[in-house]
Amino acid sequence: MPTTTTPAEKHQERWQKIVDDPLLSDLPYKVETNRRGQIVLSPHKNRHSRQQKLILKRLDSLLQSGEAFPEWALATSEGVKVPDVIWASASRLDEMEETGDPATLAPELCVEVMSESNDWDEAHEKRALYREAGAEEVWIVEKDGSVRFFADDELGHSELAPDFPQSI
């Protein structure tokens, strides 16, 4: 009987080829892929890294039943995306690891920090992909540091971390 491979699984296979390529191992960029499996590079900015660190520290202090991580690869139906910050409970981390590397199951929370290299169209596309992969919430941090919280629709505050500030 023939087996079918999901789009996310095809992107997992492509990602492994990228990860295994020694020419790509030391790039000074965030690496993702698009729906065609083509590599998409984003340069790192210091402001962006600082915002990631602030989010990580705050999540780890507010949500002690799990853990926050920077730049976790997630195979979606439209390529491998790398949320800037994720938070996952211990049980979700186990479930995510069972799906492979990169995971095809999203953590409970994915955070995107906006930069000069992306726009709201891209942010909304990633939000939809993360939700499709199982994220309960997606946060988008605007360039001015304001935080917008989303589930199916925009929320006034996070339901996972209600004490997280509206701005970082």
C-alpha cells in the first residue's frame, strides 16, 4: 500500500539536507524555507536579539510549568519556519520531539519579533501556519516593542500568560 507524505514531512526532509550541508552550517543568518523548500535568510539585528532575550526571561519567570526557547524550527505545510521565541509545557515538548526534527507539532506559544526584513503580511502568514500546526497563541512584537496577542482572533492579553506586559 502506498504511503503519503504530508507537506510538513516533505519540509522536514528538505530541512535535513540543509542542516547536513557543511556550506550552510555557519551562516550568520536566521534560516527558514518557503513552500518550495528554498532557503530564506534573515540577518540578525542586536535590537531583535535583545527583545528575544527579554521575552525569554519574562516567559520563564511567568510560566514555570514549561520552558521558553529561542528560534525553534517548525516544519509547516508552507516550509520550515523558525519562531523567534517559543514556550512549551514539558508534555508538549515530548510530543513535539516525537514528530521529528524539525517538529511538525507547534508549541503552545510562538512569538515573532518584527524587524526591517518582514512585514504584517508575513507575520499573519506565519501566525496562520503556527496555529495550523497546533499553537494555542501567537504573539507578534512590533518594532516599537508593543506586543499583540492572537489565538483565532486578536486578544486583549495572553490567556497563557495573562501577566505578560503589553510592551517590552
